[in-house]
Amino acid sequence: MMPLSDIAAHMLACYPAEGCGLVLEDAKGPLTFRPIPNIAGASDLTTRTQQDGYAMDPKAQFLAIDAAERAGGRLYAIVHSHPDVGAYFSNEDKAKALDDGGEPLWPGVQYLVVSVRNGAVDAVRLYTWDPGGRDFIEEELN
């Protein structure tokens, strides 16, 4: 089950900036959320600021995924919030999720977008790559 309470708490703590993190699946199946620092505006990885974009700290991202894989787990989902604009998978989100050939950078990994408005989570949407349609589609959260 998706650790939504942990995710919501982190996104609320980051508001009005975008929060981000990873959902990791351990070897036995349970999912855990790992917050990753948003370094947007603090590096040359993006021209966005933390209020309108996210860039995960690459070292923290690598270490979290590496630790999960070493323990027999895997990256399950990439998570970020949208402050005051809704839980949708933007064109920039899609561009960050695909390589130059239009294929997913993280095959099999889902994307969770959390809408935070006025300091409260008001929507959560899950997006999965559809190879037939060559686009991300919204999935039901279980």
C-alpha cells in the first residue's frame, strides 16, 4: 500500500515549495517513502525555483535507490508536489520522465503527484507509462 500519510506529511512540510521523494519497495513488498531534498534553484540542473519545480538532490536520490536495491528492493515511484496548481502530470514532468527517444528513464516506475493548496493536501494522482499509447496515463490509487 502506498505510504500516503508519510508522503502527505512531507509535502505539507515543504509547502509552499515543491516537495519530492521516492517510494521504495523492499524485498518483501512493503512500500516506504524516502524524502529527497529539492535543490531546484540551488544548482544548474534546472532554471526553476522550489516554488515552481523540483530537482532531486542526485546524491541523495542515488543513495536511496542503491540502498533499496542492495537490500533486494527497488524504486517503485517518484513523487513530487504541485503547490497551489493541482495534481496533474505537466509537460515538464513528462519531459523529465522520458529520454531523448521518448522512452521512460525509469521503466516500470510510477509517478505520484500531490496537490497542496493553502497548506492542505487536496488531491493525489498516480501516473503510469502506457507503452501502447506512448504516454503517461492516470491510474487508480490502491
